[in-house]
Amino acid sequence: MEKRTEKYRIGITCGDINGIGPEIARKAISSKDWKNVEFTLVGPENLPSLGKVEAKASIIAVEAIEQAVRGCLRGELDAMVTAPICKEGLKLAGIDYPGHTEMIAALTNTQRYGMMLMGKGLCVMLVTRHLPLREVADALTQENILEAIELTAEALEAFGLPNGRIGVCGLNPHAGDGGALGREESEIISPAIEAARANGLNVAGPVPADVIFFQALENKFDAVVAMYHDQGLGPLKMHAFDCGVNITLGLPIIRTSPDHGTAFDIAGKGIADPTSMIVAIETAIALAKRAKNDG
């Protein structure tokens, strides 16, 4: 009897169609022979004003996201990969989401979720995501830090590291320097770490943010939990700008994306690099395979 070959159905959303999303999607699909993969491009055939921030482009992007989420929830897609959207455009369109992560969590009715970035051996989880910097300290709680640590541990286990080593960033310079530069470490971050350890997780910190990413690249940690967006993404993009991947954890579906923006300045010029999109697709396929094998 001939062995049945498993097909993996991957939906790719258009993102903001005035940016590079459609270009990198097409380039990624044609970059190689994707064996046993069936792609669905979700979005319009015609593009409006390349390189411009427009409300209508963001509305189209959101409609594509909603369609892909429905496809995943119905079992018509095994995973979705999202091209970049424009937060300024979302605001112009009156769409009250700061990004993909929060939007897809709402569409899937997910309360416990997180944003993880990966590239060239560096794995970063964010406690807070799209917040103004002045709001970050007030947004940190023992509960959301512990949740980020737990989601990181679950992700590492899914990647084959059941006792993954997790390093947690401090918020302040020198991780607070014993309270001289802030008390978030002693009053919020350290108790969350202790709670995670009590639950059996392999976690260390708080570690000063100016050394923890070097330590991770030196193989001391398998993943880093950062307190805010640029604390985690600055080092990740410096190290793996061309191939970083964003994964939303905690969802009932699989969602990945390239770790870069809409790049309006080069939209329509044919020079956009699809590497990050290719890796995002590969990651989605790998997670879909694991999900089917586990199922």
C-alpha cells in the first residue's frame, strides 16, 4: 500500500498592501520547492498606493487576518503566516489593536498569550509589547512576568527542550543595582522568578539587560524574557535582522511572521529580502508537523 503523504496548508496574509508584504510572500513561495505544502495567499489581487500609509490598506490587512484566523479555526489551514502591518494605518482606520499579537488573541478568544522572537539561536520573549516606554514600569506585574516565563518554558518544550534554561532581564540599569536604581527587580521581577522556580522551571535572574543577551549567545540560556519591546527586539534584530521570526504563543492556532516592518520606502522596487518570510514559513510548517504528530 502506498504511504499517504501529509499535506501542510499554510495561509499567508497580505499585510499592509502598500508595503513589501505581497512582494516577500510571492518571493518566499517561489524561492524553493516546498514539498507537501499548499499555500493560500489571503488578500486582494490589486494594490493601491505603494509606499503610503492609508486607512484602507490597513482595513484590507485586517480583513485578511480575520479570514486566515477563520481558516485556521475551521481546520482549513494548518497555520497562518502574517506579512507586516502598519500600526499608524490601523490608528487611521480606527482599529483599536496595537499589533497582530493582540488582534489574533482577541479573534481566537485567547486570554493567555505572548510574543516570542527567534533568530540565529537567540530566543526572546516579551512581557510587555506595544506600549509607550513611560508606561512599561507600571504595566509590569508578578503575574504577567510569571506568565511570560511559563509560556517561554512551554515553547521551549515544544521545540524539544523540556528543561530549557530561561534568563529573565531586569528592567533598570544593572538590574536595579540592589535598589539604588529602582525597586522593580526586588519587588516584582524577583518574586515572579521565585514563583516560577517553585513550579519547577529552570529560570535565573533578574540579569542586567546589557549582559544577558551575550550570555544567551554564549549558551548560558536557551531563551531570554525581556521586560519591554525594544529591550528584547533591539538585540534580536541586531543579531538576526534578516531572518528573525515572530511566534504568537498560547493561541489555539499556529501563527508566525517575519520580524520586520512594512518597509514603505522600498515597496514596489523589487528589492525586498524575503529571508525572514521564508524562515517564518519554515517555522510554521515545523510547528504544524509537530502539532499533527502530537495529535
